[in-house]
Amino acid sequence: MRFEVSKVLDAIERRLSTDPALARGVVDLAEIIRYADLDNGRPASVLRLGLVVDALARYLAEENIQVYAVVDRRVLSDADLTSNERMVVRRWADDGQVEVVQKLGDRLLEVAGLTGLPVVTRVPVERLPAAQHPWLLNEPGRLLAPVPGPGGIALVPRVKGPVKPATGPRYTGVLARLWHCSEGNCPAFGEPGGLFGDVTRRPGAQPPPRMRQGVPTCPRHDSRLKDAGPRPPAEALVVRVDGVVRTRFVVGADGPVVVGRAPTEQGGVMLGPWLSGEARRWVSRSHVRFDLRGGQLTVTDVSTNGTSVLRNGSDDEDDEISLNRDDTHRLGPRDVVEPHPGVEIARPGQWASGGAVNPSSVMAEAPTMAMKIVPR
Ligand SMILES: [Zn+2]
């Protein structure tokens, strides 16, 4: 059973990111591990994070979503967790896959405010400082409450109204800069592009600093951060296959990203597992390359069969541009790159829904003994 639990924790680990361009929601691990009513289980369990990841995936109808988890440092020594869970959370903390804070305060709302992400919490809206964070009330869908539902939890927006698809953070103000923490080996604000554990991070993937009286501060070390220059530009892109958002990736100024059936280039995005039939034969191992230079995002065809670009996502043939090998196109804000019909790459916010009726669960490997979902 221990082996199976480790596999679930590994699956959850792949869904953790403090990169503002890739995370899809902000969560408080200390709160989630104590959702004991979900399974009538132990007082604390890290596996409950998997239920929240699944719930956010279902809410967004999207595959392979990632969450930005904030962890009060007391969780690292929480005696209600198993020693294995404590060890795993400490590793996530040291690798910067979760953000450790000295004291939670309003850090969840600060991260959500700076990144434009929704917050998942059971704290009622009346107890949140909505005066300092007006988006809590003004933007439906930004405050999501976990309630009992299929698979353990469903997320419901606390504020009713039309929900706009998230377009990702705007890199303005403190997010326009990189910050450096003087503490050695700081996983969040260490040397840009540094190696933490076995995780290398893109320099522009740095999480937002914590503001204390207007001073950027390290959330983990509470020390004042030094300005380390402008944040390198980056653009997030979304991959949709057969109407379902499968993954997201980031193109930075540090190098191109190749997308294809099975690209061999470092950092390539592999479409293979999602392709079938004609698409599988049509899409090349390396099919398109995205470059970000001088703030311009371009797509270059590197395939055998060519690529279409649908200008402004339009189905009209007059708006379709054909790229043949080595042709480059400057990507407009709503252009959709189509290596094959049904295989689409576009900017976030292009599609209102992720289109996944039943996103795959991170809990697939969970032993039934460790996680008894309370039937409702
Ligand atoms: Zn630090």
C-alpha cells in the first residue's frame, strides 16, 4: 500500500507549480490536508490535495492542470501527517514546487491578486478582506468553495455571475521584475535558472514576491528581496486536441519550444499520447517551433506535411494561412496554430472551456484503503 501512496504523491507532484504562467489556481495545503469530512479518515492527509486538483480540473474541464500550493511551514512538521508525507512535502518545499510561508496571512489572496488566478478555500467570503481584494466580489469565479460532490469535492464559485476565462498574469508592477533572496539556496528567489533538487526552472517562472509595507519580501525567509532586473518576457500557450485542453507550456526568451508527435529537442511538447488515426500519421515528430524574440511570438513550421494558422481562430478559409517547411508567421493575439485539424495551439483564454467532460484523475493509483470517499 505504501508503494501505491507514493505513486499518488508522485502524480500530485507533477501537478504543482508556482509559475504564474502555468498554475491554474491557488490553494492552501494546511487547509486542504484537514478536509477530514471528505473521507472520514486521518486528521491530516496530503492525498486530499489530489482531490482538490481533480476538482479544479473538473471545474475548468481541462487535463493536466497545475496548482500553486502555499504551505505554512508548520505543515512540514505536522505530527498528524505520516513521516512519508512530511518527507514528501519537505522535498516539494526544497525544490520550490510548493511555496513555504512563515505565516499564511493573506498570502493566498496576494498571489491570486497578482496572478489573476482563482483561490480555492472554504473560508467564507465574509471572513476575507474583500476591501483590499475587490476582485473577490467583482469577478465571479475567482473565489471557489470546495463542497461535497462527485469524486469527493466539487468547486462552486462563491459569487454568482458570468465567469470570464483566465488569460494569465500581466507582468506589470512587481511581476515585471525578477527578485533575489540573499538566503543561500532559496528555491523561489535563488539564482535565476538555478537547479533545485532535480528541478531546473525557467528564469521567468519566478513566483510573485510577498509585499510587506510595499517592500518585496521572500515569503519563505521573510528577508527583503533585491531587484535582479527585468523579468524575461514569456508567453503561455495552450494545446487542445479533439476539443480538449491537454496541456499548457511557456515560450520564454531563453529559447524556442518545439511541439510535435515526439520532439527530441529539449523542453519539447509531446502530442503523441493524444493523437490517433490520421492525426498520428500526419503530425511530424517535430512539427512546429515557437520563438519569442524582441517580444514577438512566432511560429515556424518544421514538419513534413505543413501547418495551418487560423487567423483570429476563424474557420473561414480566407483567414487560413498555410505554412510549409521553414515558413514563419508572427502570431496574432487570437491566432490558432493547427498542425492537423483538431490539433490546436493558441494563447490562454482562446477557448471558454477546457472541453474535458471527465478529466483524468491524479488519484487513479490511490489505494481504496487509504482514501474512502464518503458517499453522498
Ligand atoms: Zn528566500
